[in-house]
Amino acid sequence: MPHPTRLAALLLVTCLSVFGHEDHPPGEEMADAATAWLQSLDGTQRQAAVYPLADEERENWHFVPKARNGVPLKEMTPAQRKLARDLIAAGLSQRGLLTTDAIIALEDVLFAMEGTARRDRGLYHFTIFGAPDRLGTWGWRIEGHHLSVNFLIVEGTRISATPMFFGSNPAEVRIAHAHKGRRALAAEEDLGRALMLSFNPEQRSTALISTRAPADIITGNDRQALLAAPSGLSYAQMNHAQQAQLRALTEVYAGRLRAELAAAELQKIADRGWNKVHFAWAGGLERGDAHYYRIHSPDFVIEYDNTQNGANHIHTTWRDFRGDFGRDLLKEHHLESHAQDKAKH
């Protein structure tokens, strides 16, 4: 279990990432940043970057090293890469942006370990869906190995940010390297284990769904996330301190987003009831043991898995059962537009 000082520091980082200040509405900032990036591209790049909003490519997501569509960092000029990073910064918090940087930097570590061409920090692709507009409906994505960030903006104000995948390979850099000792997803691991270790024997027995962790996150890269009813220990079965720890752990994931979006996600959970949320654990409890946990309600699931490469390879994801890729927001948008058209006639 993390030292109390370490745990307090992690909780402080979480709070700062969620309650930070942004100057302009997120829809406006993302539209402006996307427009600036698109305007910097040449014709060939722009053709590769832009897809219609309704194109199936928008739901073609993954988190393994594979060929992708869009414009990769390696094919951008330094100025274009800066504008692309501004787009990430428009959607994520400072901590989320720095974590993105850390995940991308791990490609250098993997190249040092493996020497294969697929380990390349330039293979992170940016894609725009539709036309960026401060008042419009459009989307954007950055995706590469261990990173998939998917945004849909409806009428400039309603925003979906799932599925969102952050991974770390290695979870801790242990080879002789400039990044030795770095842990890109330390809070996700440490706070999850600390919560499980805080439970009394009866609570722990309920939370433990298997002594063996699954080989990967269960929802995978399915376009529609499906998972059985929540299992494990419910929020209502935890004491006040444990409930605070579960909220803090959830805030780690929400806090990857800029403050307004993180607060909106957490408010949705509160509105639907924290008592509907369960925490489930599988695998060992010692650091170095293969392990898995999830935070699960009827509305969403956060999954964490660390089993590969000697339990030094983390996958994490946030899925919304109704709202991935903004499906719920688009449905509302289409219904409202249809109603307005009927009213005109």
C-alpha cells in the first residue's frame, strides 16, 4: 500500500486536475484548435485528415500498434505538431496532456528494448470528422499505440469523450534509459490497490471476483461496450473513507479531461447515484502480481488491467454503455432537429 504521504500526494494531483481553471468553453477551444491545425495542412494531408461525420471510420478504434488513418505526427512539420498538441490541450487537462506525452515517449523505451520500426513516437494519428465549428456538430481523434482519445461535439456545447484509452508499456521503465523509473499511470495503479487493501476481509471477499486476472480489459476495442451487471463491492457497502477513495480513483480517470468535462462526467455519476457503482478486483494484491480492477455501474465502466509482460504493462479504458462516440448526443440532436423541422411545417 502506498505510504500515506504518497497517497495524499496522489489525491492532491487528482483534485488539482479536476478543479483546474479553463479560460474558454471547451467546444470553442477545440473548434479553434482543430481549425488552426487543419489550415496548416497541405492538400494531401488535409485529404488524409478529414472524414465525414457519419463515416464508419469514426468508430474504427484500437489501442495496439497497427496501421491507422489520419495524419501521423511523423508526417507533420514542427509547427503542425505544435498545433496538433494544442488540439489535445483543448480537450484534456494539464495532467491528461502530460500523461499523453508520457505514453508517446514510451515508444522510445520500447524501441530501445525491441528495435522494431513499429515502436515509433511519430505513429500517433490525428483525424477530424466533419467540419470544426464553434456552434457545430463534429468530432476529432488522436490514436496510436496505447492511446485513443475520441471526442464528439454537438452544437458546440454537448461533448462526448468516450471511448478513452490510456495504456503504459512498460508500466515502470526498468531498463537503463533516460526514462528509467518513470510510471506513466502510477496513480491508476497505486490508488486502485490502496482501495482494495483498505477493505476488511468480508469486503475484500465481495470485491474479489477472481483470483486470476483476465488477460486484458474485458470490453476490448468493441465498438459497443457490453458487460454483465455490476459485480464486486458496491459503494453503499463501503465506509466513508473508502467511498472517498473510490471517488478519488474515479476522478483520476475523469481528470484526464479538462476541468469542465471532468466535472460533467462526475456529476453524471452523482446524479444517477454513487450507490449504483461497484468496485471489482481480480488477481493478486502485491505489487508485481498480475491484477485487474473495474469501476462499474449500469451506465459506464472503467477498466484497468496489468497482466502482460510480467505484470508491467497497463491497459485502462473508460466506456459509456449508451454514449460511446456520442451516440446518445447524436440521437438527441437528430430528434431535436426532426422536431424543429416538423414545427416549421
